[in-house]
Amino acid sequence: MCGICGIFHFATGQRANDAALLEMNKQIVHRGPDDAGTLVSDNASLGMRRLSIIDIKTGHQPLSNEDGSIWIVYNGEIYNHTELRQKMLARGHIYRTQSDTESIVHLYEEYGQDCVQHLRGMFAFVIWDKVRHLLFGARDRLGIKPFYYCMRDEIFIFGSEIKAILAHPGIRAEFHPSVLPEYLAFGYIAGEQTLFSGIHKLPAGHTLELTENGGLTIRRYWDLSVAEDPQPRERSYYVRRYRELLEEAVSSHLMSDVPLGVFLSGGLDSSVVAALTAKSRREPIQTFAVGYAEQAYSELPYAKIVSDHIGSQHHEIQVTRKQFFDSLPDVIWHEDEPVCWTSSVALYHLAKFTREHVTVVLTGEGSDETLAGYTRYAWTVWNARMDAIYRRVTPSILRAFVRGQIHSAKLGATLRRKVEHTFLGRDGASWPSFYFDNFYSAFSAAEQKQLLSPELQSYADSACSGSMTFWERSSGTLLKRLLYTDINTYLVELLMKQDQMSMAASLESRVPFLDHLLVEFAAGIPSSHALKGLEGKSILKSAVEGLLPHSIIYRRKMGFPTPWSEWLVGEQLQELENLLMEPRSTRRNLFQPDAIRRIFAEHRSRTRDNSNRIWRLLNLELWFRVFVDRDSFPLRKSGGSSLATASSQFNVRSS
């Protein structure tokens, strides 16, 4: 696990700036505190920070082939590297290390861009080909590892984190207003853009090639096929085979020369990973959990049940309200963009606590998006069936009237939310309304037109454009289309949260549910087997019966809850409103002040639960203060120092 960065000048006579590269590398020291390395070669320069996991003594980067014509900086783990090493040795390549990095170099020599097809694991890397004078980069199939880049003024800059790119003297943090509606809706930007103008993401499953004349070619090398098994088999086959592949994936993810543990929330996914890890190890494994003093939002008791069942050495912490608010600016600095989910803050604290004990953790991410674990999937399938009948028998004008009545009726926040989730409260003729606004959007397009300043209202209709790109590209049954869209959008953002929060603590996280062979098998499971009524992850639950207690396998999903809405009361709520209404905030001219006041008034009166909307607005404002205004912004301080100035905007009281 590492952090990478680099600079490439299109003009071959211009040598890369050594000082700029070193400054960029300093910003990601948390990703690799064990080692650092740089290479300046002609018009290219590569930098890396290393967290030593495999081949601790000789795995230094940048690393080259035998004659020094191919150089690489790489972040990730290749779980089939032993097999690849044997193949490359058989083809006459000479190894100087035991690291998986060296196998990628030799694969590139053999197969060029197609080297990525041979890799099983998580990765983001850049290769400098001195002979051809080009850069070749790649990101893993599911987007487990990050890859950002910027092209400006005949220069290409890349990094594992945006803050590394911003450390280059030619780059400033500039807000990209056209993506604001997508952020307000989803909390993240699907596709290649970011909230920073000119800074892009290399999409998951893509490679890039950059020539010295500035020609950039981005190519998709992997796309998940959602075609169901052409000859469906008995359900028992899919249950048995999924268990076999999952055990294989977990086993492959255990390779490490340093201490390893498991994040254990007490939910099904992390419990399965913990149980299979314990099954593979002779000695007790270490498990780590986080919760809150507010018992309704804490899964710590369930994590303890699993820990006792598998006999792990269990560690747990609780995050207080004060810790939550005090650390939020730091979390934003590490995530580079506004924080999408409140759970990121708890994960940040859990990672720091875990790093005191181990260097690698396995996690349960990816099961919900590949095996239909979220309630929204089954609910949408049901909603679509009912909507088809409703639209046949009810005129459109009457349907619109019903939606309006639901929106304006004097209902309690909980009842309103439930009714709005049904086909009665949604426009079945509009997929963004029927699905995205229903389950993702904090602010729908209509609500954004009331919120955004007049100068930005024209952007509101583009809020769902990023996710709709993948929806329109999807095929198969409704369930398969939902999963494909989420795997390419929602899951990628979840993985970035996981990567950035763990790497903030110099902790490597691994996601065995996202072994690409396991994901491809799951995609072929017939939809009729994937859901059982409104119950998701049916295949996984059957596959692990006997491995975990029945009460854990079949308990209701909580989804890493946070008492955020409970904390939004009294003086705390007023303080947040004051922050968003400060002259400094309103001068950004993004929102209409009356709309902000209305959001807080509705939440205060409990006529509408606006906790998610307030979270979006708060995080955006703090993001501006951290990155654009540079309040105590630690660009020139290694290790991500505390953002005391931004944090002091809160007069926080502990619960």
C-alpha cells in the first residue's frame, strides 16, 4: 500500500521540477510513512510513499525492469502475484525483489497495456516508458484504489489524492460550479469530474496513455457483464459456488508480512469476513469495532456476539458528539471533497485506533452492491410493479395531484418520508425521480431550483446526469440494472471513503467481497435467486448458515448508523445555521439565504427531516474553508495537521 504522485511535461526539453515533486509527496506521507522514493527522468518525474506490507526490506519504489527502461510507482496489492512471478520467471525475466510491484513491470514488458488483464487485486499505478517516452497508468476494475490527475499548461500531474496535485505550484483549488447539483443530490460526483475545476478521476477499470506531445488516451479495459447465467441452475449451486469463491477470496487477501485484523461492525458482511478469516488462521484474529453512547445507533453489542462466536481478540471504541464535530475538518481534508456519509467520521476514528494494533484490515464493503443487500433494490422492484398498474389506471394529471398533496400535506417527518418513498409519491415516468431522488438525493432538481442562486439554477437539471450515464448503459432485468449502476457510482464512492479514512491512519484496508472473479460470478446469479421477497443478499445468507449465529445472519440491517439527526437539536442546530448564514458563507453566492433558513425552520419544527440536507450544506461550506479559503490548510505541513481554525467554528458541547 502506497501513495503515488508525479509530473509529466509534454515538451521533452523541459525537465520536471524536483522541488514540486517533493512537495507533492509530502502531502501524502500518511499513505506511506515507512519509505519514500522519487525518480526524475527526462521530462517525467515519479514519487511514492510506502506503507510496507509485502517484502518489507527490498520493496522500495520507484522500481524498474532489468535495464532501467521501464519504471513504475504503484499503490495496491496483487493477490495472484506469486503465480504471476512464476510465469514471468519462466519467460526469462529477472527479479531483484519479492514484491508484487516487480511483476507488473514485467507484465508490461510482455503485454503492454493488456498487462492489467492479468492482475487480480486492487491497484493504481503509473509506468514511465523511457524508450517510447510515454506514461501508462491504470486503476483496478472496481475502483478500490484512487487515481486523480490534472492537465494544464502542457503539464500532466497525477496523485493518489487531490491534495498532492494541489501542492504543485501551478495548481490552485478552484470550485467547479457545474457539478454542484450532483453533489447536492448524491453527496458525490459520479464519473470523471471532481468538485475541483480541472482535476479528474481516472474511472475504475480504465487505463490511460499519455504521449510526449500531450496526446491522452483513456480506455476501458473491464466492464462488468450483468448477463444472467444463460442456463440457470438450481439455487443450491449458486449458494455453494459463492461460498467457495468467497473463501478463496478471503484467503488470498490474508497475505501480509505485518499484523492483520478485521473491521467488525456486527453486520452480516463484516461478520462473514471475520469468521472466514478466523477459520483460516490458527491463532485468534484481532477485530475492531466502533459505536456511540447513543445505544439506538450503536452496533457494538452485535460485534461482541460475533467476536465471542469466532473467538477473536476484540477491541472497540465509542465516538462522542464532541469528537465527531471536532474531527470533521480533518476528515474533509483527508477525503479531499465534502464528506458524503456521516459514517466516514466514525471510520476515521476507528482506523486511527486500529492502527495502534495492526497495519492491515479486511472489511466487508461490496456485498450489498453485488448481492442486492440494500432494501432499496427490492423496494424499487416492487415499486415498479405497482407503478405499472397505477399508471395504467390513473391519468397523469391525477397522479401529479396526488404527488403534490403528499408533498404539501401536514404530515409528520417520518410518515411523510415513508409515503414519499412509494410509487404514489414518485413520478414513474421519470427515472431520476422514481429512483435517484427517492433513495439518494438530499435535494431533488425541483428543490435545488428553490435553493440555488439565480446564477446557478440552470445547472439543477443536470443533477442525475452522471448516474444516468451508467443507468442508460446498463441492461438486463431491473435488478441487474440497479446493481450495475450502483457498482459504477455509489460503490466507487464508498471505496474512496474506505481508502481515504484508513490511509489517514496509515492503515491498509482490503475488500475480499470485491475480488473481481467473485463479483463476476455474483453478476450471473439469476435475479429470481438474488431476492427473497423484500430480503436481499439471499445467496450470501444461505451460503454462511452454520458459520455465524442465526441472529446475526438474519437480523435487520442497520447500515453503520450515526446519531447525526439526534444531535441536530437546540443550540447545536442554531450554531450550524449561524455558520451557514455568516457573511463569509453567503458571499459565495451559491444559495438563496431564505431557502437555507427554511431548511432549518422545517427541521426545527419537525415538519420535515432535513438532517441529510444540513449535512450536505455543512460539509460543502467546510470544504470551501479547508481547500479554497485555505483556513489552516496544511498543504505545507506533512502528515495532515489539525485544522484548528476551521474546527473552532463550532462551539461544540459533549453529550
